[in-house]
Amino acid sequence: MSNPAVYTWARVYVNGSDVGVHEASISAGIANDLPGRLNFGSGITQRTGVIRWSNAVGRGGLLLSPYRRVGEDGFKLPSYGDRIQVRMGVQDSDPRLFGFTEGEVMFTGKVDYSDVNSGGYPVTHIVDDIDKLNRVIRLNPFKHHMPPLVGQSGRYRHTGLTPDTVIAWIAQKCGFHTTPLPRGATYVSAMLHGSTIQTGNWGSVIFSHRTPSDSINLPLWDQSKDGLALNRGIVDWTSGSKAVQPKIVFSAKLGTNQTGSATIQAAMTGGGMVGVDITAGRVVTPRVGDATYPTAAMAVPADTYFSVCFDSAGKVTVTTETGTATSNTPTWSPARVEWANLNASGGSCSIAGLNICGVPSNDSGVLGVGFKPSAIIDAGYQYPLHLSRSIRDEKAIDVLNEICEAICLICYIDGNGKLNFMYGRTAHGRPTRGTLTTREHIKQFTIKDDSQLGSRQVVLKYKTVEGDFTNRSEGSYVTLWQGSGTQLDAGELKVDIIGPADDEEWFEVDTAWSYANGTEAEKERFNRKNGSFYGFTTTSGSPGAKSEWWNSGDATVTQIVPWRWKVSLQPAVACSTHIPEVNGVHPSMWGKGMPIIRGGAYAKLVDAEPYVATGGSDSAADLSHEAGAWVTNTRAQDIADYAMKKSLTALPVVQGLECFFDPRIKVGTRWNLDLTATAGVTLQCFVLEVEHDPASDTTRVDVRVLENLTSWVWDSLPENYRTFQAVASDFNNLDELKAGK
């Protein structure tokens, strides 16, 4: 066995500058906290590496170190935080003499630290950007069906919420983007990755959803290259910014499956309207008012972004990756967008990454074209969520780990520095990258039987959602918190800090409360639970006088953080905060406490009945898996059934696999291992970990076997060849054996 490649190399770039060939090794892996036989993959791992500097010699022949950083040849030992990229390759000529092939980008990250010992050259340790996920973040809770906005009548907002939606939001907060960010005055910014509810500080952009038939059906979603995209539905937004600008820019991505029609339009101050029509073949045509401008229309390449700039000076420009087209239009005064609408109702539309923003006159007006995502979400195994919990000042990496471990999702940063999310199940179904043989590629390995007994049964533990919803047709709200009632002296201040418990969520909290003033209209609203209320109860002071509501004092509700509110009461006269026994107020409320804080919905996560998949050996142990709030009952059953099925299949275990250096071998890829020359077997494997060390011409690989591709059709063989012993004793007759003789 020999490596057909003559030269292996690693080339290093520091802050974008080529610093030559050095010894480098890169390690990457995929977390897997389930038994190897199940091989789902889950959690987050970090890519690391070391660089041994071959030219790190300073004046007097002394080696450089973290304290002697600059050499006579100008080489400078990189410092903490410097950007590092490493390319590796193999070729049949000396790269130092004849130049380099392009090679593979194996690492993108930064310097962690450098060290040097008494007998060696300085070594720089490098890490990827996974620490960006250490950011402390906040995220509002979302439901599959969001209640109407407080203070507004209307339908529920159907979000199409999925785990990938939450993942995309979290990644964006940490600087990893599946879609472009807007600039200037942001009117609408919507990833549309599995949800029509927007998060983030885009000026409180608000989504509502309705289907073309205006029914309760959910929006439809399409698998696109970098995540989900809206396939069909109608979405309305209110503006996220009040700024007036002379140019308004539209940008969005159209997926491979774009075969239908859609319209995106924005209403401006002053009554003007601008927008784009999207037709089959991904043709984008700008629109001003009722007029379209086909001379500026352009076809958009699949899975790329278009940008349309409406200039108030009387010009519209459409830009794609293939060029630009322009047309003159009527002029209009600089304006802002009041509201926007996306109607993707005609067939398969596949729209994602929508931005509508206002920019100044000196701006190019091009947004999104050429965008390369820094986060990629495998959308191959989608399912809806009933609820995504709020994130209350938690590290993003902790939340992502929670989600990944719950739903068996792999997370890692690849060699190009992109954050990848990949479902283990769908990764196993991807095409194989090739075959590694003992004759050409493999240096050494050990293969052994699976010593695990599998599982007797798989127990899937998860949580379900209980709660209460607004009945907006009757004008009622959900009671989220109610005071216990107390006696207060004149001028006495009472403060309550309120909010949902750790396993609870509040939606659309009504902080614009009313005081119960005793009028008939107010009593009617009070009985119908129409909003939040406060009130002070007192008497006139005469003997036998009945208590009445009295609004004499201060009462405020102030939000402290998104999940906590401060409720303050300070009456002007001695009073109580109990509901008085007065005509017009329902007797069931008499004597109960105030204030009352209400909102659109209340939800609580509670333990569901675990789902148990059976069928394993009674001598095996149980496998228990915690999925938390990140699955529905259907998804819980699916995970458990799949795990049980895999648990019943015993496969060989490959350990200590070393290959000649091969930069094609990467985590998350599938390979066939042809071990027939030494072990008589061919296996299909999934790469969990890999370490590339071109200096030693070695790639070390940790794999999990997915399938044994070796098969013998015993029933078709002659009688005397139906045992391994018989085959082994007469191996010279293999040609006859294959021929069935």
C-alpha cells in the first residue's frame, strides 16, 4: 500500500496574508451523546488546530516566542485573535518549487494562543469562532398560533413555527446569518425561515398571517439551499421604522423550486405604492402604483438574491448576480413605508430573506446580491412546534446545545467558517463521497463486532403545552396575574414584580390598563375581562355606606425586562384593593383582589406521558432520551421508533482508522470503506471526527458504520459453499463460486 500523492502541504494565511507553508494539523468532530449504534449525532463541537512555524527564527538565530514575535525576515508570530485560514492539499510536484493546486480550505478561525518549549519551534494553537455563541441573548416566546395584538381585533397569526426557526434567530443574534441584514431605515426584515413572526430589533416589525382562502390553514414551506423558505401564504407587516428616505430597496431570495407567482408591495406615506411582481421562471418585474415596468424586469438565478431600488427621483433599478436593468418612473417625494404585504398565493413561490428598507440618495441601492450565508440549516427533516420557550439572558450555545441534543441535530463550524446545522438522519441519507480502499488510501484500522446488546426499549421523555387563549370574538383576555387584595394607607406605595414562572410564558401583555371607575360601560368591560384593570376601593365615610371604586392615586405598570413587570400602586386616600360588592359587577368577582393583568395567551410546559418504543431484547438495558419542549408528540414517537429500529441492527465497529492524508474526508460526510482485501467486508460509514496532519501524510478518522454492504446470497450457492468455513477452505475456487458452479 502506498499513497499515490507525492507531496502533502498546508498553507497558512494570517489576517488575509499568505505566510507560506508550515506544519499544521486540524481536528474537527461531531458530538454524539447517543450509543454508537444509533448514531444520530447531537450537540455542538469546536474545530481546533495547531501550526508549527518553520521560519520562526529571530536575530541571533533565536526561535521566536510569544515574547519575541518579529524575526529578521519580517515574519511575525501571530497574536491572540488574529484571523487564520489554513488550506491543505496533495499534488504530484513539490509545491515549494512548482506552485500550489487550489487545495481545500480546512480551517477558518483565529489564534487562541502560542507557546514554545525548550526543544522545539513555536506552535500556535487555533480555534474556530464557536465562542461567538457564548453571547448572552434574549428571545421572546412564540406559539404555533400567536394571539391577536393587544388592543386590536383580528385573527390569530399562524406562524409555522419550527425548531429551525428558533435556531436561525439565535444564530443571527450571534453573527451567523442565513439571510442578509438590512441597512438604513428598516421597514421589514423577515428571514421567512419557517415562520411569519419576526424577532429582533427591527423597530417592532409585526407579522400576521392569512392563507389565500383566509382559512386557518398554515403557511406552506419549501426546502431551500440554506434553510426553509415561504412557499405559499399571505403576510402583512406594519412598518418597523419611521424614517423618511429618498430610496426604497426590496431584496429577497428565490429558491430552486420557484415556479409560481407572488407580489410584494409597500405602501408609502402620501399614498404611493411600490412593489415587485414575481412570475414563473423567477422573473422579477418592478411596480410603481398600478404600472409595471417590464423593461427593468430580470430573471433571478435559482437560490440567489435580487435587489430592486426605487428612487424618488424617478428611476427603478433591478439587480441580480447576472447584471442590472433600469427604467424611468414617475417621481415621488421621499417617504417611509407604512405597511407591506407579501402575497405568495400562486403555486410554488420559495421566497426567503425578505428586506424592505430605506436608504439615502448616495447609497448604491443594492442589497443582498451575492450574499453568502454564514449559517446553513439543513431543512430536510422539518416539523412544527407548538411553542418555543422564551430565552431569558442565557448563553446562545447553551440553548443551541439543548435544542440539538433534544432533536438529534448536529452543529459545527466547517472549514470555511460557516455554522452548520445538520440532522443526523438526513445526513446519513446523503450521497457517498467515494470509496476508501486498503490498497490505496487506508493505512490501518481495527474492525470488531458490536459489543452492545442494543436496547430493550426506548423511552422518549418530552413536554407538552397547556394554556389559555384570548377569546377575541367576545372581547375577553386571559388573566395572567391578579393581586391578592390589601389595605393601603394614604400615600402608601405598594410594588409587585410580576411575570411568568420558569415553565410559563405570557403573550401580548396588556399594560395599557384601565381604572375601574364604576361607570356602566366600565363595569361591562370589566365583566367581559376586556383588558387589564386596577382600582382603589373606599367608602364615603358615612355609617353603612357601601364601598365604591375610587380613582384617587397613582398606578403604573412598567416593563423591566421582556419577562418581568413592575406594578406600582399609591392611593391618595386610605383604601383597599379588593373588588367592591357593587351592582353591575358580577358577584363571582366580589371581594377578590386587584390589580388584574391580562393578555393574549398563557402557556405552561408540563411533562407529557413518555412515549415508549419496544421490541428489543429483554436482556438489554433501556435507552432514555430527553427531548424537552422541542418536539411534538408525533416527533417524539418518530425519534423513539427510529432509535428502536436502529438499536435492533448490529453492525461492525471500526476503530483506529488512519488514511493517507486526504483533505476530501470531512465531518458529516459518508464514505464506503472497501476492506475486502484484508477483512473481507465493505462498509458504508459516517464521519464523526477527523484530524488532518499533512506533515505526517496522515488523516485520522472516527467513523460510525451505517450499513454493511457485503452480502452473500446463500440460497443461490451450491450446498457445499453455504458456510464461511467451506468458502475459506476452498477459496481458490472463488471464480467458480461466483458463477454458481
